[in-house]
Amino acid sequence: MFQLLSHLTHLEVTSPDVEASVAFYVDGFGLRVVDRDADGSVYLRCWGDYYPYSVIVSPGDGPSVKNMAWRTSSPEALDEAAARIEASGITGRWSEGRQGHGRSYQFVGPYGHPMELFWDIERYRASDENASIFPDRPERRSSHAAAPRFLDHVTVAAADVRGFCEWYNRVLDFRIMAYTTLDDAPITVFGVLTTNEKSHDLGVVLDSSSIPGRVNHIAFWTDSDTELVRTADVLMENGVEIEYGPSIHGIGEQTYLYFREPSRLRVELNSGGYRNYVPDWTPNDWTPATGSNSIYRNSAMPMSMTESFPHDPGHPTATEEGVLPGTEEALLNPYAVQGRG
């Protein structure tokens, strides 16, 4: 059996104030706007991504992930993946594709998460202004002090972590890499999966709400721990509240940094970590005490990190709980104000 999926190509997220979110991604985080749609969607890219765009920000009532786009390993793998999804009892639909990529299969997974699979996609070609002197780079390295190299992963929320992981493993050949189970109860609260050698490009946290298809965070990659710490410095100098980190996850061994963009969507920056090529890998069970979140075992994850999106009206937000300091506007960042001007 051949590998079905190769990697995550882009995400479409929603924001109640698209321009505020875009202003943050551009001015605060170093992405570039490459296109806009008549419906108000804005396309942004990281300097190191090989395809035309990394993130689409579209209008919405609040933060959410509207689409997760994955490239298959071949045209045949696209047809095979669609057939497997249909055989599992889920009916998707074929589309001629969105800007930048061809024929695609769109479906909503068993836990409510929208996904899109395709093979044909344009390679990014930089203009002379943005061209790199290095042949393998899609464009020159950004001069922005906080700019990530590329999109890394997405972590969603589901009512059954193991059920979620097992479905994506069985149907789409994601490798299950690790789980986190509570120290004092047999409850699995986190799982990570991958389509390639990374420790994960899809994560899932336990969701106690009744809202399907929620997301916990989206994540980007930077080349070194030094660059990640510098990003924390740059964000804080510009009034952005750091939610968690910098530190190192035990699972995956990546250095991490979490913060919020103006829609309140959580954004992570990663660096480091290991590569795993073992085809018959068996996932280990971690616990918080063994360092699943913090490899140094000396800090507790803030309760605000359990907030997923869209917001559950039955639960208070992190700001309402008083977990994070400052007003809601300060928690978001100054670009929210700038973007509305």
C-alpha cells in the first residue's frame, strides 16, 4: 500500500475582523499578502512555503478553521483516499479546486472537521523583487524579525481523542505518534498524528463541548530556538501577550511559543524536534507528569490553553476566567486597533 497524503499545504481560518487579523499576520508576524478574493478572503504566505499561499483569512462570526488542505502523494492516491472516505460512510464532493490548485475532494470528518485533498497544485514563483539567491528557496528569507519559515501543523478538538486518531489512521494512513493521558484518570486528552517524518502535522485535544469541528490552534515553523525566542521578544515589545512558553514539549521535543491573533485564534510557533521514519511506529502514552507538555516538568499549562474555537457559549473565555492578565484588547494585540483604522 502506498502513502496517501504527503503534507499539510494551507489552512483557511475565519475572523470577525479580517483586516485586523491580516494586519497582525503581516506587521506582527512577517507573513505577506499575495491575493484577495471578492468575498473578503485574504491570502497570506510564509517566505519558505513552496506553494502560493499558507493561510487564507476569511470573514466569519468568530475564529475557526474553515478548511484544512492536504496534498496527496500522487493522482492515484487522491482517488484512493476519496474511495476510502466514501467506504467509511462519509460522503464528500469533488471540486474543480480553488485558486492555486486543481481537482480536489472535500469532506467533513467524523468529528466535524472540514478537509480538502488534492494532487495538482501550482509551485510558487517569486517575483524578481522577492527572488532568493538560493535555488531551492521559493523566495528570499524575510527581513521581518519574527517571520516563520512555513506553516507547520494544525491542532483540532474532538470528543474522543483516540477515536479521532484511529479513524484518520485507518482511513487516511496518518501515523499515530503519541498520546497524553491524565496522571490520575484513564482519560486521553491529547494525540498527535503525522503524514510524514515530522512528529506531527495534525494534533487533537479532548473537547468537552458539543460543538463539532473545533480547532485549538494553528502552528508555524521557524529554523531555530534562537529565532523562536526572538519572536517572543518582538511580539512582547509590540504589546502581544504570550500565552504559554517558550519551552519544550516532551511529545515531539519541539520548542514552542503560543500567543493569540486579533480574532483570539491561538497561534503557535515551533522549532526543533525530531524526525521519525519508523513505518510501524507504536504510539507511547505520556502523562503531564512525564513532561508531555513541558519536558522540564517544572511548569503547568495555563487553563486558557484548553479554549478551542468556535467559542463554546457555555464556558467562560480565558479572559473571563482571569487566567491571562490585562484587558481583552491587550490580550489580542495592538494590530487589532491598527487594522481597523
